[in-house]
Amino acid sequence: MAWPAGTPGRSVCRMDGRVDERFAAVRDVFAGLLDSGAETGAGVAVWHDGRLVVDLTGGWRDPGRRQLWTSDTLVNVYSVGKPFAALCLLLLVERGRVGLDDPVARHWPEFTAGATVRQVLAHTAGLPMFPVPRPAEAYGDWALLTADLAAAEPRWTPGTAAAEHALTYGHLVGELVRRVDGRSIGRFLADEIAGPWRLDLAFGLSPADQRRCADVGYGRPDWAATMLGAPGSLRRLGLGNPAGALDPGVVNSPLWREAEVPAVNLHATATGVARCYAGLLAGGTLDGVRLFGPDTVAELLRVQYDGPDLLLDRPVRWSLGMQVDDGDWGMGGIGGNVGYADPGRGFAFAYVTRHLADFDRVDALTEAVIGCL
């Protein structure tokens, strides 16, 4: 169903999609976010007990409000993409082509840090920042950035501490995928996961897919400075090099969209993200297509590290690519994006947005979902 702009009782932004009437409160909260200006363009999707019960989009793709956000609009979802990178490597583990406790150097001989595959996946490898200052153009040079990481000295003995590998995660995981399989991680994701499970998401967009992207923008002028943290902090070092990961001028560019930066440049719809979590919630099988066995899913979700995260500056329970919190598991992306599963209540949830701000929108929507159950 669709509610055109100006319809009485509906958002002044156009909102489209469908909602199971049991979850009507989610629709109302989403409409309120659009009405209030807390949201300018987004999608939200919920799977419950194996069914898609919420599939909504609203607002605009661009700051000039000329292009409506539609069901096939893609947007950069930042760290929501990290579990998708991890799943590519875990599919190779599932197939016996790489072991979680293999030294990375067994598959990537130039790699000197001494970490294992498991430590890379769990953010304990000691490489939370690229070691050489690089301009934004370096995002288009996979070989350059992976060579930088291969030669880098870890900041701690791998396995002894954790810090979200904010920008480096995807290159570490992705180079392992490439070394083992031969394909880039973007190609592997498309062929082996997104295709079979019909997920509308990708690392590295074609020109056609770039034309359906939303442009990200700041919810407030100081947003990027606040997110980067203090000069010299690990957070700033981890998020600020190469330059531009929080700059709309970079993130909305063809350079960024066609590059593979798997830690932070998955482009996705909310439905695509939620479908994947629904498949994991069902034990690794979606619509009759089995990608992961129960042992792999169990290991994916097992907590590998429980303690302070040196980049996030708070306690975190890391699994193999996801955060685990009170039984829920998934990953948020800076700016208000999120994908996760709540196995206790049997739902998978995704929210994707162009409006880079805080997570109050997600909190309001998830509270509405829980209230409907």
C-alpha cells in the first residue's frame, strides 16, 4: 500500500510498502519519524516466524527531495556490512577450504601480524587502523591497502585485546576470501550468498545499481566531528584513514560506490539485510536454500571476546563478525543503520537510512516491534 504526501493521518513524506496489521504500530512510528523530520529517507523491514511482516520505505533519496525513496533504493549502511563480509569467509570455512584457527599467513603469505582467521573475524587481530596515511582515492586501490595491512605491526599481541577494526575489517577478511577462493569479496558475496538468498545488497556497485543509490547526509553539522572522536584517539585513527569515510562528498561518489570497502560500504535495502538475518535465525536455510550448517551458525554466534573494546570505549561481546547483546546478535552501522536478530522473540530487523544521526529511530521502532508481539 502507499500513502501519498499530504494524505490525512499519514506522513507528509511519502511512505510505501506493506505491514501485517498486527504490526501496525511499527508503521505509525515510522510515519512519525518522517513527519517530525527525525528521518528524511529510510527503509525498515521485519521478519517474524519466517514471514516478512514489515516492509516499509519513506522519504527521499536526495537532500533536494526530488527523488523518492522506493523499495529498490540502496544506501550505504556502514558497519552493518561487517557480518556480511564475515559470512563470506565463514562459507569457505563451512566448505572446508579454510580453518578458523589457521594462521592468516597460511593463506596470505605476506601477512606478518601473526593473527589467526578467528582473531581477524573477532576484531582481536591487533590491526584496527591502516598504518600508512592515505587519501580518499586509496579506497579504489585494494592491492595498496591490503599490502599496507600485510606489512603492519599489530598494536597488541593478537587475541589479547579487542578494538572494532572499523575500516580494516573488510580488507582483512576480503583478502583472505580472495586468497582462498580467487574471487573478490564483492563477487563472492554476489555469487554465493546474495544471489542464492535473493538479498538486494552488494559490495562494489555496477553503474546500474549506483543509479538507485540514496545520497547520505548529516543529521546535524557537527555529526562527523563527533563520531571521529578526539585527535589522536584510536577511534579517530581507526575511522579517519584513508580520509573520507564519513564525508558525504566521498561516500556519495562513484569512486566509493564502485569500490569494495567491505567494512563500511555495503549498499543495501532493509529487506535485503533482514532476509539474511531471517536465514541465520532459521539455522542457515532460507526459502529452502541451505548455505550454512547448524555447527557453522552456532560458531558464528558464539562469543569469542567479552570485555572492553578499545576503539568503541565500552564493553563489547564479539562473535565472529557480530556483536552479541542479551541474546540478540547483529551489527549497527554508524549513522543509525542496523541489522540484527532477536532469537528469543523470533524476529529479524533491519533499518537503513541516508540521515546520519543517532540510534533513537531504531530504538523507537524496535520498541514498537516488541510491543506488537
